Amino acid sequence: MRLHLLALLAKEPAHGYELKQALELTFGSAYPSPNIGQIYVTLGRLEKDGLVRAVDVEQSNRPNKKVYYLTAEGREALTQWVDEPTEGPRVRDEFFMKLVLAPLTGVSDQMALISRQRRHYLALMRDLNDLLERTDPANRVATLLIEGAMLHLQADLDWLQRCQEDLI
């Protein structure tokens, strides 16, 4: 979440609740709403690391609030994050390790593992479909995030079928 907060602060200074609202507004229900405590702990760490600075802003009818600003170091960290490629496919897939090694132990057979994993992926796909139906179509960010997750899940289901055909 560190870099997500830096990205929002690059747009404009904000306090914790504004950052929470910006995340919720941007990603909608497609992205789990962060806990406000987690946001403030993260902001504290970012401040300690010199990536943001906080300024107390007086309020007349409420306690003072801290508004966070991105520092030059924070902008540099954000730029580096944006410029770096994101991790691609995972070669050390946990399920595949189970699929290959569990039968050697006698704990489970490959077909049982594939069937269980397929049921799990299908349940996740149903959840994503439900989420997509509840998402405002005008929120293209949330829609694209959900659709991307569904495409990854469909690829995993296709791969499971391939594993079943080649290994069993």
C-alpha cells in the first residue's frame, strides 16, 4: 500500500481519511477497502523513511489533522515503482509443486488435487462475476481490475485442464 499512497499524494496532499476515500472511489468494490489504521501506520512509516512529510492543520470545530505531502524522495520512489516492470508469470507455482510432489508422498492423488483446485477457481470466478454485476459500469478502473482478475483465473483454469491432460 506504500506506493499506492505515494501515487495518490503525488496528485495532491491529503490526510488519511481522504486517501482512504480516494482508494475507494478509484477502485470501487473491486479492491478491498483498506483499514484506516493501516493507512495511518503506513503513512507514519513513509514519513519515517522520508518519503512524505506531515503538516498539522488546525481545525476550528475538530481536532487538528495531519496533511501529508510527497517529498522529493517520495516522488523518486514513486517514479522508480512506475518505471519498473511488474513481476510476470510465476515459475515456482505452489499448486504445481503440490501436484507433482503430493502423489509421491501418498497423501493425495493428482486428480483429487486438480478437482479441488478447479472447484476453488470456479468459486472465485463466481465471486468475481457477482462483484462485476454489482460494480458501476461507469467505474472503468474497477471493471478493468475485475475483468483482469477473471482473465487470469480463466488462464489458470485452462492450465489446470492442460495439467490434467498431460499428467494424468
